[in-house]
Amino acid sequence: ATSALNEYARVKPDDPNALDSLGDVHFYLGQFILAEQYYRRSFEKDRNFNGAGELLKAARARLMTGDISGADGLFNQYLDGRRNAQDQVVEFRRAGWEFLSGRRQQAIARMDAFARGLPPALAHSVAPESYAQIAVWELQLGDQTSARQAAMKAVSLNPSGPAMIARFLTEPSMPATAWSARALEILPQPAQERTRKLALAYALLLHKDFQAAEPVLSDLYQHTPPDPSEILPALLAWARLESGHLEEAARLVERNPVPNPVPEIFASLALPRLLYLRAAVLEKQGRRNEAAGNYRLFLTLSGPDASAFGEEAKARQAIAK
């Protein structure tokens, strides 16, 4: 891939896409310093390319080195560009960044303030997604009550799309068969099959039914075309690790999902969790120094607000051991 993209850059030296794709290749392989360099070179070549998404990608690459302050600087440059482009969801993007970089309660407060302050022209379309995102985040932090409240706010504004999924996810825990039946009830059409399976997988993961989540995620993974930005490998690895099949998770945590400039409500299920999963695999393989490095980076990016799944405490115990 690198060879082909270098040739692309030689043939079309003014095209920023080759450099952007080289950044993607290096990010995917975990070569984050080089990835950042390529992303920044792409941005300098054309500052309007991809909505200045190269700066966001560069910030993500820097974040994966553990340099949160440096990553913030790059991300703020990205937001400046979005403001100049009259982007009306800058605060939505900022909240997502804060959650990703370990400021989880701050992110929730920002997203809530953003949703409340939206003008009527945007409230119907943007506020439901904002509240749906809050619901997913609150579930990850173990606050079922706040998650449900956010989901119902979303539904009150627009009962379809992300709001409907958020309401589904925040229902009380139930057996896997009941979750499956409920998913079929709200998404009954054949064309909705993939969305239904994804919603079911998210529900089972968030309610800690990893045994039931594993076959659903495995089926999705097998029937999803290869995509370097896809988070399914990390989610499947999570289900397998929690189900006691660590060896089967090893191959799934080798690569890093390429950053997507489009906000994704469920991205926080995979990141920074992928680092914890990778560390657990490395520890099992006897590669203790590499495992400790991944555990430490995971804790850095998790911040002070631990998730409801106990991974931060397990990471600290592993480092101490």
C-alpha cells in the first residue's frame, strides 16, 4: 500500500489525497508519529481538502502517543477551521474529543449544554443525536438512570434514528433472547438487518452479556467488507476476551481503526478500550513490557472517570503485578 501511494504522490504531486492515505496506512499499523507527519503534510498541501479532516487525524495520531496536550493543540486548530467554515456542530465535535481523551464528565456536560442551546432550526435534527450520544456515554459510565433520561429527551424530539437506538439501549437489562426480540420489534424490515444486529450487539455489550454478544459480532464481522476505519474488530475482541477466549482476540487487536472525521456515536466503545485489549493479549503472550506500555496509555486516555466495566482497575493491577 505504501509503495502504491508513494507512486500516486509522485504522479500527482499536487493531490493531498495520497499523503492523507499514507497517513491512514501508518496509523493503521501503529506508526503514529509518521502518520501525523503525513496528515499534516496533506493539510498543508490543501487546507480545504476533506473539510480539514487531516488536522483531526493528526490530532488523533498525536493522542495515540499519549501526548494529550499536543493533541489538543492540533484539535483546536481543526476546530478553528470548522468555525471558519460555519460548522454549526463545533461543540458536538469538541465534546466527542473530550470523551475520547479522558475528560468524560466534562464531555457529557458540554454535549448537554450544546443540545440545550441549539436554535430551533437545528434542534429537531441535531439535538436527538446529541442526547443519544450522552445516553451511550452514560451507559459506559454505569449511570443507567441518566442514560435513560437522555434517551427519552432524544425520543421526545425525534423518535427515529439515533434516538430510537438510544431508547432501546437504555431499557432495563433482559435475557439475550428478549433483547433480540425487542430489536426485531423496533427494526423489523429486511433492509434494517445490519442496523438491527448492530443495535443488538451494542445492547448486549453495554449490559455485559458478552457470551451472547460474541456470535452476533462474529456474524457482523464476517459479513462486513474490509474497512480500515471499522471498529467491529475491537468490539469482537472485547466480547471474546470477556468470554474467556483471549487467544481468539489476538488477531483482532493488531491494527488501529483509522480516524473518521465524521462523528460516530459508538466510537467510544472501541477507543481507548482497544489499548486495554491489546495489553491483555500481550500480557498473555509474555510480552510484559509492551503490555505495560499499552496499559499505561489506556489509563492516560481513560482519564479519572472509570467506565462501568472495571478495566481501569484491572490495568492498574496488571501494571503493579
